[in-house]
Amino acid sequence: MTKRKVALITGITGQDGGYLADLLLSKGYEVHGIRRRSSSVNLQRIGHLYRNPHDRAENFHLHYADMTDGMSLFQVLKDVRPDEVYNLAAQSHVRISFDKPEYTSDVNGLGVVRLLEAIRLLGMGDHVRFYQASTSELYGNVQETPQSETTPFRPRSPYAISKHFAFLTTINYREAYGFHASNGILFNHEGPYRGEGFVSRKITRGASAIHYGLQDKLVLGNLNATRDWGHARDYVEGMWLMMQREEPSDYVLATGEQHSVRDFVERAFEIVDRPIEWDGAGLEEKGIDKKSGKAIIEIDPRFYRPAEVNSLVGNPAKAKDELGWEHRTTFGQLVAEMMEADMKQAAAGTLSAEG
Ligand code: NAP
Ligand code: F7E
């Protein structure tokens, strides 16, 4: 009988952690995740997996640890002895990274050193496979379009800079110690598990709340930024495929298609039959509900970034060639699925607080 593979996921309580845990459990893995201490329970995305923590037969387990606490990471690695480590934990909000640059660097940058060094000191570096959650934000002030694994990085936020450090650290452990360590350079990916503070979820949550009369308007920042938006459920499959390759490497996961924040808004409000007409410019621009004539979208510079990444679109050719990976969900399907989930919550009166 082949031994059940053991995976350790940092950031298991986040969007990707939830989707990845589902995927690995469906493949028969024993899944361990780290959670950090919080004054209230934040297991919404994995609540369906977390049954009886005292049942030893369960193949899903959570451990307290923190990316800022190397000892705790060391202890969990020692106890779990994983075959694959997926490092998804991060302060992942780009705008907030400008408010908390030191903390963001500590968690996203030094956190990776703590994890990799613990693996090395425990003598596990020759068999553990390591995935680092790298990001399209590394391209920042983009040097070519579309962006691929060879496009130079020009990061433009404390978040992106911390992730650049982590990207290089991952490659350094691969080159210096022969680790099976890979970076997934993932473009934006969303879904109903997306945090409420990211623009996609803010829009689908806001459109649903406005539709049900729970909110009067949706206040946003830069409507003209463009992103390459895919579905997180498709992207976690790419993470897993990278870990199954004989040789470690770095891969872009993207759809290759670009849409603006404005497109996202229009698509979401069409679903609730409230077509939007734009009026005015800059901070004075408003989105008018054509049917009622009311201004339901407004702009607040609070949501602008000190340095913006205006345009991103990825070239996933290497992932297709070497991993056989391709996104499955179209942009229209993504918006529709997120709207369906938020409309259900709005109707049931369980819509989460504004991000
Ligand atoms: P997310 O929803 O914000 O989840 C982040 C996770 O990290 C949460 O589980 C969070 O725990 C945990 N975390 C934060 N600080 C921590 C700390 N000090 N110690 C331990 N855990 C900590 O992010 P996501 O969208 O799932 O993204 C997953 C990873 O991919 C992140 O590294 C992100 O930067 C990267 N990424 C995301 C995208 C995207 O479009 N989603 C694209 C490229 C790269 P709490 O629940 O306790 O807050
Ligand atoms: O912003 C604009 C904003 O916060 C997207 C993270 O997962 O993907 C994510 O980072 C765009 C930006 O995602 C609002 O200015 C307009 O241009 O949804 P976002 P992000 O910054 O692209 C990358 C790949 C990651 O790695 C990150 O971890 O939308 N925008 N109005 C707004 N953004 C927000 N959050 N809120 C607004 O009101």
C-alpha cells in the first residue's frame, strides 16, 4: 500500500488555503494547516473540513503557528514531517502594505526564510517539496506585455518588494542546497472565498447589498486599472502540478486576458439588471443606475495607492507546456459565480461586513 502523502499549508484560513485544502483532500492527502491565534474563530473557508479536532482518524489537522515566530514553524514542521509545503501565508493586501511596510516585510519576506531554514535545520531539505506563493505584483511598472517568467521585475509596493525577497530566497535554497523549491507567479485569482477588501469581492458584495437595499452605494478607487483575473479553484491545481514535477522551477499562472475594474463593475451590476452609465471624470466620476437614475458608484481617493500597478496580463505558455495547466473559468463565469454566492448571502441576511 502506498503511503498517504502529507501536506502542510501555511495560510490555510485564506482564500487559496481553502481551495487547496479541498483539492489535496480530494486527492487523498493528509492535510495540515497553520492558523494564527485570533480572538474570534476565522475558519469560514475550511469550516466544512474541520470536524472533530480530537478524532485521530481525521486527515485534516490545524496547528497554531505564525510566520513571525520561527520556533513555532520549526515545531510544526518537526511534528508534521510533510512531503509538500505550500507557503501561502501573507499580509496579502497591496494597499494596506503601504500602511504596514515593516510587518508586511516580516511576514512575507522573513517568514519564508524562517520556513526554509527550519526545513534545512531539520534535515528535511532533500525530500520536502516547497511551493512559494509569488505574484504578478512583482512586475509592477511593467517592462513588457504580456508578462512571462523572463520579464524583469519592477515592484511598486512594500507587498511586492517583500514578495521579491521571498521569490529570490526560494531560488537561493534551490540553488544553494538543492531544495525542490518552486515559485508560482500567480496573477489575480478570485472566487466566492475572496477576502472582502479585494476589489472583485468588494464589487460583487456591494452589487448584492445594493440590490437587496442593504447599502446605498459602492465606493471604489482607480476604475481604470486592468488585471488578469482567473478563478482560485483553477490556480490551486497549478500549485499542486508544480509540486509533482521531477524538477523544481518557476511558473506564471494566468488567463492571458485583461479586464479593467470598470469592466468588473459593469459585469456585476448587469447580473442584477442594473446597467451602469458613467458620468463625470476623476474623483467626480459616478456610476449611475440607468433604471433608477441614482448614483450608486462613487470614487474615494482613500482607495488609491501611493504607487499603482496600472496594467497586468500574463503569458501562461510555460505552465501549459510543462505542467499541462490551463485556466478553465472564464471572466464572465467568475463574476457570475461570485455574484451568485453574494446574492445568496444577501438574501439570507448573512452577507459579511464591508471590506
Ligand atoms: P489571503 O486570503 O489574504 O490569505 C492569507 C493567509 O495568510 C490567511 O490564512 C492569513 O491568516 C495568513 N496569514 C497572514 N499573516 C500571517 C502570519 N503572520 N502568520 C501566519 N499566517 C498568516 O490570501 P490569498 O488570496 O489566499 O493568497 C494566498 C497567497 O498567495 C498569499 O501569499 C498571497 O500574497 C499570494 N498571492 C495571491 C494572489 C491572489 O490573487 N489571490 C495572487 C498572487 C499571489 P488569517 O486568516 O489569520 O488572516
Ligand atoms: O486591487 C483597484 C486597485 O486589491 C486590484 C492580491 O491578491 O492580487 C491582489 O492584489 C485593482 C488595483 O488586488 C479599489 O487600485 C479600485 O489596481 O483587488 P486588489 P491587487 O492589488 O491586484 C495580487 C496578484 C496579489 O498578489 C495580492 O496579494 O483594483 N481598485 N478600487 C481597488 N482595489 C481595492 N482593494 N479596493 C478598491 O476599492
